[in-house]
Amino acid sequence: MKALTQILTEKLSAAFEACGYSADLGTVVVSDRPDLCQFQCNGAFSGAKLYKKAPRVIAQEAADKLTDDADLAKIEVVGAGFINIDVSDKLLLGYVTEMLSDENLGIPQAEKPETIVLDYGGPNVAKPLHIGHLRSAVIGESLKRLAQATGRKTVSDVHLGDWGLQIGLVIAELRVRHPEWECFKEGFDPANFTSLPLTADELNEVYPFASAKSKEDEEFKAEAKAVTAGLQKGDPAFMALWREIIKVSVADVKRNYDTLNVSFDYWYGESDAEKFVPRLLETLNAQGLLHESQGAMVVDVEEETDKITIPPVIIKKSDDSNIYATTDLATLIQRVEDWKPDKVWYVVDSRQSLHFTQVFRCAKKAGIVPEDCSLEHLGFGTMNGKDGKPYKTREGGVMRLEALYAQVYDYALDIVGKSTHSAEEDKADIARRVAVAAIKFGDLINHRMKDYIFDLDKFMAAEGKTGSFLLYSVARINSILNKTFTPAGFDSADVYSDSERALLLGLAMSGEAFGLAFRDRAPNIVCENAYKLAELFAKFYHENHIVDEPDENKKRAWVNLCYASKTLLEKHLDILGIETVELF
């Protein structure tokens, strides 16, 4: 389905061409002065330089070709050569009707099949999720849904941190605490191993304890390193316990992410990349890229045009161990082999920019990914408290994601509990949806690269750019539809008020907002457009008595417009990973 600006551009381009000018002059954009017109074309100014004519003369010639076009309510030349355009109500209604019948709701689709692999979430096993994991999960999930909405195939991978010294520390401490466990006894037979009484709560407590202990106890640190080495060599007892740790930890992570409507196609971890490391080393060696530097094996990735120093990427440390770059490069081998992506997006803290620059350059230099495969680090800023510093607990510690959600849920439940519009048995689920909307919209409304302040009172406000306002808007429409009749589609070309016309135009332009959001990898554009639609609907609602309107033609048109608004608002919220509520 063509965008409305594309339809208008084709008209203006044909008009310019009919006057002997380049069709390129006909580009139409949304007006930056909506008080004057809906759309504008400024191509005459470029034409003035090419054709040595006054821009107003060129603009007027083109506009004159379209004075009888029934799709245009107004086309006029103003100022030095601006072409101002308003579309007809018939075109607007027809366009919105076509959007509603389009399975993609007018969202521009990819011109050719494309597969995007998204790497987001990225928690470490045996550690609790904390608020630092929020942005990657929320932004990554939204970008995945946005890519799907624009016709791309997506593959999402959580990329667990499930290997290395952190696991060695946990196993070493568990051996101290539970020497009676079967896996720590001599003669352990993995064939007879079933399970252990291991809980997520214990795991979440063990790692920070073991990590602190290793900083003070050299003997314990050495034991943890020995366990790590044994694990990497496939020790049966350590492998059995490692699998238990993964099972318990992943179940806990899934539970937390499920609450936020965040999901993944694959739950691969760093351990899954281990089998690709030998192939990585072979590839780098075969091309003469790997060389020794200060005891480590590295690949040079610096380029002549660099304005800052880009150090070599370390593939093997001096003790022969792998690091994150090794794992990320090996993982790319797996992803290219299994999924053949056109793009790979890493939704990771912007502070990892240098790391990804090194990894991407090495991957391209070694031919690990095809030349036409795009590797993108989609970084993001931090979530801060009201003091402008990273959000903490009252005691000054790092807040768990679960605790943050509980805080917001309790706030939401208090609000929902006072509502007389919903049944008591539904209030817990409504509060959950309101809480998730507050958290996710409060995050996503900010450009991902910016830091933002987590302000619960602001995020839960019933008005303004909040998830609550969006949910309330949809619930209000549900209430109207419940009190009227089933929408049957627009059956006339009549628009009865300016607020109705403005809302129709906002709906018609939604597809272009999604296209822009995908282009810029910016979910905040979806948030802004959702808020704009909700505001336009609120104005339309307050100016027209929809339920009590005696004129059946008006009432039918307005109910249909309510349905169209609900459909588009729900699509925006779905892409943001936010569930709506029937009543609020």
C-alpha cells in the first residue's frame, strides 16, 4: 500500500514533468505548519537553480496542472514558491478504509525478503536480572516487532552469559555449601543423575557471595579457576551441575521476561559458541590475520581514516583463555551458518561501542560474514534515578528487575483497585498490564541513545506521554463501542468537524511513522505517534457527543472512526510490547 505522501508526490512529479521540469521536484512532505496546510512541496526552489526561473513561477505552473484534481481540497502557491496542499475528505476516508482492510495496516513493507538476527537481553546465568537488563530487553523486543511489522523475518537470540569464571565461582561455592550433593562425590555417574534441590533464590545469592569471596580468598579463587578449566574440558560432574544451573537460572529469567512481554526464538549462550572457536582460529590463521602481541593473540582492526585509536581485537589472552570478542566472533559463524542473516542487530549498552567496532571489523576482514551482511550496534543510554545517577535501591545497591516491577505493580494495583469499571477478579491482570505499560512506554518514549530518569509518579500519570494515558484511550474507545454498535466501515465521504478530519489524517500518516521508526531503529517514534493519535482522539471525543448523537449518519461515521482509532492504537502498542485493557 502506497504512503499518502507517495501518492501526492506522484501527482506533483507528474505535474512538474508536464511543465517540462524534472519529476524530482515533486517530492511532497508533511507540512511543518499544520495550521496552514496538511502537506507541502518545496521542489520549486531547487528548480529555480536548474531552470533559471523564479521559484514561484515554477511552483504556480505545476500547481495549475492540479487545480481540478478531485483528490485535492486545496493546492496553492504561497510565499516565494511553496506549494501548500490539503487532501479531500473523500481521499482521506478512502485511504483509512484501505488501511483497515490491508493486513499490514498501511505499514510500508520491505522491498525484498530480509532476515534480521537480533541479539538482546543478554543476562548472565546464576545472577538475578537487574534494572541494567531492562533497556536491552525492552528496546530489543520492540525493534523485533517493528521489523516484523515491516515485513522482515526476525530471529531473536538472548545470548546468555553461561560460560567462564562466573560459573566456576558458583560451582566452587556450591561445593562448599553442599558437599553431600551427588555430583560432588567420588564415582559420580552422570547416567544416574536426576536433579538437585537448587533454587533461583539460592543461585541469586551465591554468585555475589562467591565473587566477593574470590577477591579476598586466593585459595578459593584458584579453586574456581580449576573448576572453570574442568568445565571447559567437559568434566562430567561439573557439566551435570552446570546444566542444572542453566535450567534453574533460565526458568527464572524467562519468568521475569515473560512478565514484560519479552520473548526469544533461541536461548543460546556463550557455551554454544565454544564449538565454533576452533573454526574461528583456523580462519584467522589461514588469512594471516592472527598474530602475537604481549603474549596474547590479536587481530589488527585499525583503519587509516580512524580519528581515535582502535586497538587490536584480542582473540586469545596470554593464558590461552577466550574473551567476549572470541565468543562474539564464534557466535557470528554460527548465526551466518544457521540463519543466513541480511542484518545482525546487537541491542547492547552504548558503552560497548569500541568492542563492537573491533568485532565487526574483524568479522568483515576475515570474511566471517558476507560483505552484504550489515552488522549494527544499536546502543542505548542508562536509566537513572531522580538524582540523575544510575537507579539504585534505597540502600544504594543495584535494584533487581523483579523488585522494580513489583514496585510499579503495587502502584498500579492501588489505582486500579479504586476503579468501578472493572470486576474485582480482573483487577490483578489489569494492574499487571498497566505496570508493564508504565515501565515500557516510560523507557521507549526516550530516544534509545539518551539517558532518562525513572520517575514512577510521572510514568503512572493518567495524562501526558505515559503508558497509562494510552491504555486509557483504548479503554475509552472500547466503552464507546460497547454502548453503540458494530462498526461497518465508512460509507460516505462526509467529515463533520475539523477534529474528525485531523484524526483521520493522523491515522492515515501512521504507516509512515512506522517506516521512519524502522529506518532510524527508533521505537520512540512509534511512542510519539501513538501519543499523537491518542491526543487527536481525545480532542475528537470531547468535541463530539458520539454515543448520544441523534444524526445516524454522523453517529455511524464517528463510531467507524472510533474503531479505526482503536485498531491503529492497538497496533502501535503491540509493536511496543504493551497489552491493552478492555476497561480501565
